[in-house]
Amino acid sequence: MKIEGQYDAKKIEDKIYKLWEDSGFFNPDNLPPASAKARARRRKPFTIIMPPTNANGNLHAGHALVMTIEDIMIRYKRMRGFKALWLPGLDHAGFETQVVYEKKLEKEGRSRFKMAPEELYKEILQFTLENKKNIESQIKSLGASCDWSREKFTLDAEIIKIVYETFEKLYNDGLVYRGKKIINWCAKHQTSLSDLETENTEKIDKLYYLKYGPFTIATARPETKFGDKYVVVHPKDSRYKAYAQGQKIALEWINGPVEATVIKDESIDMDFGTGTMTITPWHDAIDFGIAERHGLDKQPIIDFQGKLLPIAGEFVGMKIDEARPKIIEKLQSKGLVEKIEENYKHVVKTCYKCNTLIEPQVKEQWFLKMKPLAAPAIRAIQKNQVIFIPNHYKKIILHWLESILDWPLSRQVVWGIKIPAWHHEPICIPKKGHEKNIVHCKQIIISPIKPKCEFCDAKFVQDPDVFDTWFSSGQWPFAALAANHNAKDFKTFYPTDVMETAGEIIFFWVARMIMLGLYATKKIPFKYVYLHGLVLDAKGQKMSKSKGNVINPLEITEKYGTDALRIGLIMGNTPGQSLALDENKIKGYRNFSNKIWNASRFVLINLQDYNPTKKASLNALQKKHIKELKKLAKETTILMDDFKFYIAGEKIYHYFWHTFCDKIIEESKSALAKKGKEKQAAQYILLQILSDCLKMLHPFMPFITEEIYQQLSRLPSNRGSSTKSGPIKDKKQLLMISEWPK
RNA sequence: GGGCGGUUAGCUCAAUUGGUAGAGCGCGAAAUUGACGUUUUCGAGGCAAUAGGUUCGAAUCCUAUACCGCCCACCA
């Protein structure tokens, strides 16, 4: 007997993965009918599109959870006889990757602002492609049974093509528009960000009460006040009823006399400060709103580097932090500071990547109108056409969709999919011989390739921006299936069955996939959304490099085996709930692996002379065991269908260890020592129960179970035998495609 | 300001949906060259955050309260 007393995961994992890969069964087109009865069922597809993994580093614990949950689902369904497709993908991850790469550049003493965009793009591409290979092999090492022949990358030409088609359609439908609106600007990364990409941070500042003619205004940002020429009060505020809308007032301000105009607007909070404020529409979202409503002028005060513009007079070129105290000093010397409130607590927006204070700016950008896209999504969710697991996410997503704002799509980074928009001069430059025909043609053309003006020689210049990476990710389920003109795949596998991803990105991604999927394909891209929680460290703390508590899943698998990590991530992990990953827990499941190994070893040793052709006559107790096994299979099946892997896993675990090992194996020992019928029956029972357990454990612990199953198939009784009793038929039969116990 | 969760054994979490609370880890005691010491057996440990209510029956449903966490939000 080659099989040894201690299970050594390292010895078998690569070998087993290769066995699966070579079998071709990751590709649903190659799957044989699981059994005669299941022949019809195999035609039924079951599809999961893997959330494209960021190709900019290593897999972390969260990825390990994704791979495990999804692999469990897909292996289970494959064994149930479905045409199971798990389509893997990798993500160029736009801004995220650029940020990672910029950090690398910084370490090398370089800067992206000193590089030509094409050069930077090339370097990041190189970096991403290297990481892509790395990530792929890491995904494999976790046992993911995904169809690599259908793998997609978010920068594949075919994917980009689909993204462009959607963009053009949205544009033609009037849902995409170019607008000069206020956006979130990160001065460090030199790009605009969506609201989701900013964080609200509590900050303690000073609140300055400044004399503005007859008014007193309260502000935390005196440096934006240079151009303020509108003073706003609430129309119902009796304190200011002497002032009329539009009334002009001459007053002395920071850099000399200005003429202010009184504006009355309902958005003013009468209880805040003095109930009066001046507005800076260029650098504040509320102020921008007021200016839009009243048709007021807007002008920039701060540039995109975060420095004051010439309007600031003597303060020009200064950074905000530097300028603020100096401005206050000057205001004080002019007697314009009434008081300063210390410890003013307020919430500011910061960049989610670098915590830099967001400077709102007005910028021309591409926007997507969200209300018309959200409406059908809301209806579909309310009608439960897509089911959320856990259920409370339904409320969360509806709440977000109901108050959705337009989505700024452009990003000023190089790493991403270029926006297929081309800008043209306002007036055509006439071609030779057509000088008399002055034509005003389209200033913007949406086209994947460089367009030509039919009237003139003016050149079209491509929009320099790229898409928010979530705009393309939002189309992933249908794009990944329909790419390469694969109408057949699209027809067979779309809409998909389950989208499994982190609860964290429900707005970023899930909501947008539903909206864009509905828009582009008229169908919700998936039937179920399964959301998992965060993977935390053993103490329940969020993992972070700075805290030094990051658990590398690959180190864990190295130590305890992939199967131990997998089942350790599943047990006790309910959907949506965050999970504390304790190494001791994984160690416990390593012990379980070993238990499986040794129980199997016992069976193998005692079945060398087993003859499966003889009918086993079972005693009452043994019949009870079989009954109990069937009951377990039935219950487990229900739980698996219900996405309750944590309970299913625990049930099988418990049965295997405390019923099969502790009771049934122990009971069998005396019978095995005998000869004839009694021994035969004991052997039959052991084999039957072990192989069914291996099947039920397989989705959770694929490597060890497959290895043992292969060993069982090499029992003398099975070599070349065509018996129908027991699961072992042919050497080529893999546990991976065996039929789930009934 | 609005929304969503959570509070169950020392720790981390369950309970197939209303039927006298269970796992893993940890802890205590014992066994032993047995498939497995990464083992086996036995054991201790819970007025379910609090206060009410509905019910024959509540960890589970309802109403408050208190903590903890998360998300959304244009009080300058």
C-alpha cells in the first residue's frame, strides 16, 4: 500500500489539478452525461461569471473566499448533472492598477507626470500582463474548476468593442451626455472620481465668521472666497427680509471693493451660523446647485494642482494650507473677522485611495443619466426577478437606486479603456474648392475609430479620458459571454445563474451590472446575487498592510493544504457576515483532512480482497446506516440548493468524523476480522459510505477527495471490472464529474 | 440627517424559519503502540443585551431602550 499515514497536500495538489485540467471537464461542452437518468439534465446550463480579479498584485484572503464559494457552487452543480460553466476573468482594474503602479514609480523616484501617456500605458500593460499570469496560477492553486478556455480579460479587443457599442447606444438614446458639472477632483492623482470613490472623513477645523458688508458669513474655507459675489439667505428668514432678491450691495472684501448680489434660496439652513452665506459655485457642490438654479456666474479660484489662481491676488500660486492662515491674517487686519470658532467638526470628502482632500472642480465630463436606467432595475428587484443572498441587500440596493445621481464616466488616467469620442473644431475648415461653404458640423462624434469630417480637413482629436473602470465591468456578464461573436454561448449561458461577489461592491458593481445588463440585453444578467462579507484577521480586525495583520492565503495553503483553507473559509461563514480567519481554525481542518485520509486508508487496506460482484447481505444495523446516509444526502442536497454551504459542510463534517469514523468504522473491525458474508457486508458498507462522503465533501475539499477516489478506483476489484455496484467503474472516471448522491 | 445590520458558551459563529439552544477553537480529566497523537473517551461552561407585548409555546414575531458596527447624505 503506497498510501501513507499522514496526508501531504503538497504531494498531490498540483497533480490532481492537472488531472482535472487534462480531462477537459472544466469546459461544459466536454461534460459527459453524469448517468443515463441525468442525460437530460446535462443540457441544463448553470453559469457563474467569475468577478474579474484585479491583475495588479497577489490574491488576498477575500479572493480565496470568492474562489472557494464559487467553486463549491460550480462543482456541486456539475455533479448534479448541470452543464456547469464558470467563466474566469481578469481585470485591468483601471484607476486601481494605476494607483498601484504610481506607488511603484514613486519608490523608483519617478513620476507619471514626467512620462508620455503612451509610455506609461505600455509600462502598466507590461506590469498587468505579468501579474495576470501570476494571478492565474494562484487561482488554479486554490482548486478553481473554471473553464480556462473561455477566459477573458477586460482589455480584450472584443470586450472593448462591446463596451463601445453600449456607450454609443447610450449616447444615441440621449443617456450619455457631456456636461460641465461639479466633480470630485483628487489633486494627487489628477483625476475626477465618482461619489463612490470618495470617502467621508470627519475633520476638525476652524469656522470663521467673516464680515461681508452688512452680513456675517460663516465659512470653513476662506481661501475659496475671493470671487464670492453672491450672498444667499433663506427666503423666509425674517432677519433678512429687508434685502430683496437681486439687490446689489457694495462692500469691502479681501482684495478690495466688490459688488455683491442678494440671492434667496430654500436650500439655506437658517439655523446654521448666521443663516447667511456667500457661494463659490466652482468649488462646492451646494453652491454649484444654487448657482445653477439662479443662473449665476461661476469662476475658478483654485487650479487642478490645488493652488490659488490669479484671482487670489497676492496669494496666487499658494497651496490651500499655506494660504488659509495668511488670508485670515489679512482679513483680520482689515477688521473683517468677527470671530473664529475652534473645534468645528465637519465631514469632508477624501480620495478613497490616498486620503487627499477632494477639491470640487467644475469640469467638462461624460455623464450617464442614471434615473432612466435605475427605474427598470428597481422594478425588477422589487418583483424579485433577482434574489439577493442575504436578503437584506435587497433593501440596501433599492435605497441606493431610488436616490441615484448621474454617474461621471470620465477619468483622467491613462490606464483604462479610452472613451470613443472624437472632438472636432467648432467650424469646419473648408476643403479646397469649397471655401464658400461654411459648415457647422458635429463637434463630437462617437466612434471606435478615428472619424473623418465629410466637409473639411479639420482633424478629429480623441477625448483624452478613459472610462471609469466600473463602466466596463458593469457590462461584464454579457460582454464576457458574447465576446468573439459567440452567439451560441450567449444564448446558452445568459442570463447567468449566480453572481457571487463582495457585499462591499454592491453599488460599484452589482447595481450597475443590473442596470447596464437590463439596458443592453433586456435581461437581468443573473438570477441570484450571493454576497459574502469581509475576511478579517483572527481578532476580527480589518486586514491592512499598515497594521501588519494581512493573512496571505497561499501561505496558509502551503502550511495546511488548500482543502483545509477552503473548508475553513466556509464553515461558520454565513453570507454577508464578515469572517474572522483564524489560523487555528484552518489547523483544525488540516486535522480533518488527515482524518479523511486515514479513514480512507483503513477502508483501502481492508478492501483489497473485496468482491463487489457478490451481493452483500446487510444486518439491521447496517441497513440503518445506509438509511442514515441517504437521509444525510437528502438534507445536504437541500442545503446546497439553498446556498447554505456553511450548514451543509458542517453536517458532512460531523457525519464523517463522528458517525462514519467513530461508529461505523469501529463497528466494522470485528466483522472485517471474520470471513465470508459478514466481512463482505462490512466491506460493502464501508465502501458505500466512504464514496458517498467523498462525493459530498468534494465541492468543499476537492483535492483530497479526488485523490482518494482515484485510489479507490485502483483497488484490485476495480481494475478492469465493469461492475455496477459501487461508484468505481473506470479509471478515467473522476470524482469531479461523478454523480452527486441521492 | 437617512438607511442597514448585530448583541447567543472564554473566543469565533450556527440553528433548514415559532417547538424546552449547537459546532469549531480554547479549557479540565483520562486512555493508548489500534486507520489516524493532526488520535480516542468523558466533562465543565448559556437566566439568549435590557424592558415590555403577541402566542399553548419566542433566540426566532412586534414595540421601546441601551451599546457595537457598516453604508448613504450638498449644514456653508
